[in-house]
Amino acid sequence: MGHHAEQTAVIVAVPEAEPVVGGFRAAYDPAAGWGVGAHVTVLFPFVPPDALDATALADLAAAIASVPRFTAELTAARWFGEQVLWLAPEPADAFRALTAAVWARFPACPPYEGRHADVIPHLTVGDGAPVERLRAAQAAIEPLLPVRFAVTSARLIRGRAAPDSWTPLADLPLCAPRLAV
């Protein structure tokens, strides 16, 4: 599979973060230019686009629907080394539960192809930009935290490492709370 082949991903879109991170992501996160808005990744890479049949979609929808919807906050700026500036979503365990649910249904799709032993939920602000610029972005963003948002659905997207190539395929709801009788 070539580097420019299409891939799919499951994300939680966080439009509420765009006013805070949008300009920095446009400058410093390659994925923003590919057409992926501010997000917390649930699972990437997901199944290849040509394997996305009705069964796979139904299985994905069931996995997402097994997790109760929740309210989250982007609480702090953090770093992976000096390479990646990201915002920490809390409760992290709720995002981990989404990843675990999808991975359990699709065991051939480990997060990040199994490169990381511990998958840390994160919203990337910048990746690979000069560290001074990322530090300046952190200083600008921190006074604007926390950013609250409701996680009521996950989004299946497809695209490749090319400008404006990523497009949404489906929005899949999490489990709505049952009303007490």
C-alpha cells in the first residue's frame, strides 16, 4: 500500500476548539491542510476504504453505540517530546473506551498500527513545526482553556496525505442515556 493510498480514520470532531486552535493548526498541523478539522482520534488507520462494506459500517456503528455519550473538556497543553503540541481531553478514559470498543470489533486495526504501547487521547495543535513557534502557540492557547464540548457522535472519514482530500463518510452516535421511568 503506497503512502498516497486512501485511508480511513475514526475521530471525534471538536468544532468547539476551532476558535482556539484553528489558526495554529492551519500553520503547524499537516492534517489541517488535508481537510481534517480539530479532532481527537479514536482509531487510525481504520479499515482500508475498499473494505468498508455494509457489515463493517454496521460493526463500527455498534461499537460506537456501546459507549455512553459524555461531556469533555480540553484542559491543558501537553507535549510529545518537542515535536508535537497537543491538548489533553478529559476524561481521557471516555476517549480510551471509544478506541477500545472499536479496536475490539476490528482486531486487525490496532491504533497507529501498534506503534505506541499506550494510546494517549489528544487533540493535535502542531506537529513538527519549530519548537519556538509551538511554545508561542501554547502560551496563546493556555489562557483560553478549558474548552468544553459534548461527545455525542464519532465520525468516519477517508482521505490521504494530500490537500483537502479528507471527507466525512458517516457520523455514528454514541449511546444516548435512557430516561429513568
